[in-house]
Amino acid sequence: MFTKIDKLVSKAFIPTFFLTFFVVLFILFTVFLSQYLEDLVGKDLGWEVYARVFFYFALTLTPMTFPLATLLAALMSFGNLGEHSELTAIKGSGISLLRILMPVGFFALVIAITAFLSNNYIVPEANLRAFSLIYDIKQKKPALEFKEGGFYNDLPKHRIRIERKDRNGGNGIYGIMIYDHSAQRGNTDLIIADSGKMYTILDNNYLVMELQHGSKFSEPTNDNTYKREFVRDNFSKAKFVFSLEALGMNRTPEELFKSHQVMMTVSQLKRTSDSLDRESGIQLVNVPNISKPYYDYQFATFAFTGDSLAQFRLDTLPAKYSDFKKVIKDEDLVMYYEKAINKTRNLKNLVAASRDRVEVMQKDAVTYRLAMFQKITFSVACFIMFLIGAPLGAIIKKGGFGLPVLISIVFFILFYVLTITGEKYAKEGIAGALEGAWMANAVLSVFGFFFLRQARSDSRLFDADIYYIYFNKLKEKFLSYQYAARNRKI
């Protein structure tokens, strides 16, 4: 049951956590937006498509948001309590720091469990929908926009040039030139008009051009290459309709993206990594069985007991084929030797291909296993960030977004660098997938327990005057040693 102190500490932490969570998510989302802005702008997607993209990618960013938000919220809440002397008053009443941290520790545990459930069930589905949607957006051509004096090339089999458009925003166009490449005969079909108007119909699925005072030039198909005819048809009014289907966004089946590790849950990642390990083991076992016939053939070739071979021992045969032909004159023996070399080359290529397949499968297994462990480690990191932030806030006694934000960024960068380093070590075989995934948490937990120990003893770890005192003491000792050494010389 919560006491008044528990309620006080909880009220200081919980609102701060939600505030920092959305602030951190907004910052990370801004970084995402800068990466994909070029793919999203100018394609006339509609607000519902933008809303889905932003929502899905906001969910994909939560694995990194939870740890950083927990660290920043713990720093700010306990920094505020320390800055207003509330921590000092609570400690003065005989309550230990560990008891004060208990309610926030409980919420940090809830955050860690929530982060795991989100990483395991929500984030894979959000990744699947987000990346499949962004892939389709990248394939979509920009919205229909004709620039004056330039050719528009995004309509398949057509190149359209408009000299001038209405200045008042109307649909009038002037100086129209349309190359029709439907027949795939080059620039042989051309439409030219002085003026007209342009608009779309059927929910912007078709473009209509009503042209006036123009001509249509074409070159009919003629088998006689020496006699070419060109046809010119003049018109006072004509209507041309173009399909805009190529400019639309076609959805790719999401099942095509499900094999990537960011789209999988822990159970799926474990199943896939175990399957890759079994497959690579089967490949290693099968290589000797596959290569055995080649060894048998080579051994049988040189163990032949004919008169022409009996005079040679296997260990005395030349290594190079050119040397072999100089020493051995028997054509049958040379033929056997050539066949043996070809079989050996085939064996070498077979073993090399099997080795490459095994290496690829082993690397893929490590990648999937890393993704599986990181769903757990990123969740545990929320609690470790609490162990760092809460004691550190109690030590520095500073709230707000100033110093806590700076410290949070430092530890977040350290967490990110250690995570990347652990992944690299695991993929290069320097460390196992388990050790590589847990490296960041192991290092940061040392900082957490160190700060917790310092906070329990009311350490003045970040007070400048304490270091000034230590410096003066060191300076006095140094001067006393100099004075003693000078007296000994005298």
C-alpha cells in the first residue's frame, strides 16, 4: 500500500515520464522525417497516407524511446526533489534512499515489461506496415505537374511539353507538343497544338487534354525501307485522354517483407535462428559425403596396377601438370591424371560453395539471434536507466531540462555505441550473440550501482568545491614533500 511519500515520489515521476516520452519520441521522429522527407514530398499522397506513415514509424521508434525517456524522467524528477530539499527532509525523517526509490522502481519495472510487450508484438507489426508502405511510396511517381517550357516524362509512352499555362490558375495551356511512343518507333508520332485546356476526370485517374488548332504527324508502318511516308492530320478541336494509373501507388503484399528480423517476434526469431543452425550443420556433415566419390575416383586412378603405372609411387608424382607431361610419356596415364585434376577442381569448387553457404547461414543465424536478445535487452535497459537516473538526480540535485538532458544524452550515446559495438563483435565472431547483445546493459549497470552507492552515502560527486578541497590537500602534500626534501639537502 502506498504511503504519502510513495505518492509524492510517484507524482513527481509519472507525469515527467509521459512528458519526456513524447518529447524524446518527437525528437527521434524528426530524425526519421529528415531521412524520408524526399520520398514523401510532392507525391500527392493524401493526409490519410501521411497519418498512417507517421503513426507506424512513431511505433517503430518506441524501443529507443522507452530507455531514454526513463533515464531523463528519473533524472528530472529526483533532481527536482533534491533541488527543493524534499529528499533531504525525507531522509531526515529516517527513511533510506532505497525505500524512497521503491515506488519509482516499481513503475520502472512496469515500463520495462510494457517495453518488452511493445517490442515483441506491436513493433514488428508496425515495422511490417511502415516499411511496406514507405516502399510503395518510393515507387510512386511525383504528382502530375507540368513545368512551363520543359518535357514531362512520367507518363509511360508519352512525352508532353507545354510552353505556357494560364497565369490566373486556370486550366488553359498554350504551345502543346506531345510525343506518342506507344508504337515504339521513336519520335515518329507527334501532336502539336496552339492552345487548349487540361483537367482530370474520374477521381484524378485520367488526364484530359482538349486541344485547338493543331496537327497530328505520324509515320505509318511500311515494309519498304526505301519509301517512307509521313501523314499530317490537321484539326480544329481534338480531345486526348491519358491514363494516370502509372502515377498511382500500388500496394505490395506485406508477406514479402515478413522474412526480415525487425518484422518478427521473439519466438519467430528463435525458430528462424535454430533452423539456420540446423541447416548449416547439415551442410557441414554432407560435405565429406558428397566429396567421397571424388576421393575414391582419384585414389582408384593412381592405384591402378597396370604395367605403365606400377613403376610410379603416388608420393613421387609431380604436383604440376606441365611437369607431369615431361616426366610421364604414357598417354593413358596422362589421361587419368587429367581426369583426376578435373575431379579435384570440381571438389574444391564444391567445398568452397558449401563453405560460403554455411558462413552465410551462420551469419544470418547470429543476426536473428541478436534481434531476439535485443528485444529483451532494450526492455531491461529501461530499468537500468532508472538505476542510473534516480541516484544521479539525487546526487546532482538539479531539475528541469538543462543538466539532466545533457547527462541523459551522454549515457544514451554510450548505450547506443556499446549496442553497435556488441552487434559488431557478435557478427564478426569475436563474441557470442548473447554477450554482444548484453554488453551495453552490463556496462551501464556498473554505472547504475556505482551511482546508487554514492547516493546512499550522500556523496558530493558533482560538487565543484569538493574537488577544490581535494586539490588543495594534494597541493599541500606536494609542498610539504618539497620542503622536507630541501631540509634533507641542507
